Amino acid sequence: MPNSSKCDVSVVIPCFNAERYLAEAINSVLGQTELPAEIIVVDDKSSDRSVEVARTFGDSVRVIESSMNSGRPGVPKDIGLDATRSEFVAFLDADDVWVPRKLELQMPEFRVPEVGLVYGRAQTFKTGHPPHGTPWPPALPAGNVAVEFHFACCAPNSPVIARRRALVDAGGFTRDREILGEDYELWLKVAFAWQVAAKPEVLMLYREHTGQMTSQRMDQARGHVQVESRYAAAFRAATGMSEDERRRRAIDRLLGHINVAFYNERNLTLARQLLDLLNETFPDLDAPTRRLARRLYAKTFLPPALFRLRDEVSQ
């Protein structure tokens, strides 16, 4: 049963057309062994009954309704951040759920005053089914993690708790750009100035929707590249890494994603889109890297003839 005591955490739940899942998300917060001080649902002008669902929880949930749909995932999160009253802030996407001990496990890490953000692992689930697959991220860098966070989006949105001051000082979530990387961008900026702590436990469950994975992962990859480029100078200043080394590691990161898509996941569509992104981002790739990319392109689970056929059809 949840503890009657409350910790000084504001929980922000951004919401858009999440009527089917919102109550489950809110109940996962109300079912914590340590309750938060407040829950804020920020509705981004849903066209379904999301607002009505949130209001069924009465005084347990504060509802903020946007006057128009922003079309940008960072906007409702930033509106919620502005409205928070607690020293610490946590986020939960409206279709995901927390495990019951999430706050209990994370909050002790903030006893170290230099820690500005605490994160942990997530696991995928489908509605009506138990969690499945390997918890992620596999690595949990902690301490001064500017390098690790620059090259990998280590901290998903819903497992994070942060000091409000750290988020505000970093500028909050972006509202003026349409990217699927607003979480990664803010966590990276926090990592430039604060220490980061990590918990090995699964802290949240990520709901898998049919048909979402390839398109969403490609959007995330593009968002990552945009943020990586935007903060290259700040990254070099914070870490002392040369631009040549930063660039090499960014290329290696994309090559790694391409390799996984080809060989581990058998996702030809995603792999080819990632190769296109690699070539768009680094049009002046050196010859050895171009050869490696071509080999990855050719050594797939499908015969080369199908590549030629697909190219002919798409032209």
C-alpha cells in the first residue's frame, strides 16, 4: 500500500489523445510507496476524453488545458515544468506506467547535493501483457556523464527525476523546434553542469504500440543528430574533446545503429533510412567509413538482387 507521507516531487504528465491509457498512468503514480507532492496533467488540446479522465481523480490531480495543440512534444512538458511547486520534478508520458517503488528508490540519491538528475531502466510492454525484452538502457553511466550522454540517449523520459533548479537553469524543454529529442537535449544540458546518478532497477514500463517502432526510432535518430550538432561547441568546452574525435564517435554511433538494424533486428527499412541519415549528416565521410557503410548495406539478410529491384521500383 502507498505510504501516507509525501516526498517533495512534482509529477508532470504531458497528454495528447491518451484517453485509453491516462488513468493507468495516473494510478501508477498514486500507487507509489512514497507519494509525490503533486500530479500535474498538461493536456495539449486533446480531441478525445483525456481531460475528463484526468478530472475524475479530483483534487489528486491538477489539470492544465492548453488553448491549442502545439504539435511539439516539448511544449506540454515545459508548461508543466513552469507550473511545478516542488524542489524535484519527475515526468511520465501518458501511455507509460511507473513501477511502485520508483520514487522510493530514486529520491535518496539527491542527498548528494551535486546530483541534479537521477534515472534508471525501462522495459517494454504491450497492453494486457507482462513486460518483455531486455531492460534498457544497457549501460548506466553516472557521475560526470557529459560524454556518455552526448553520444547516447541514456535516460528515457519517464524514469527521470531532476532538481527543478537544474532543469530551469538549463532552459527547460524546447518549445520552438519540432524534434523528437527534447528529453535528450535537456538531460544533456543538465549533464554539463551537474552530476547524474543511476539506479539499476526497472523504474518504468514503456507501452509498445503497433506500427510505431520504425518511424519513431527514425525520428529519434534525427532528433539525436540535431541535438548532437547543436551542442557540439558546448560539449567540446565541457569535455575538452577535439572536434575530430567528437565527429568520429558520432559516426561510430550511427554505424552501430545501422549494424543493429541490419543484423539483429532484420529491419531493412530502418537500416536504409539510417544510412541515408549518415550520408546526409556527414556528406564528407572518409573513404574507409564509406566502404564500411557500403559493406553494411550489401551484407544483409536479403539477397543483393532484392536491393536492385527495390531501387528500380523506388525510382
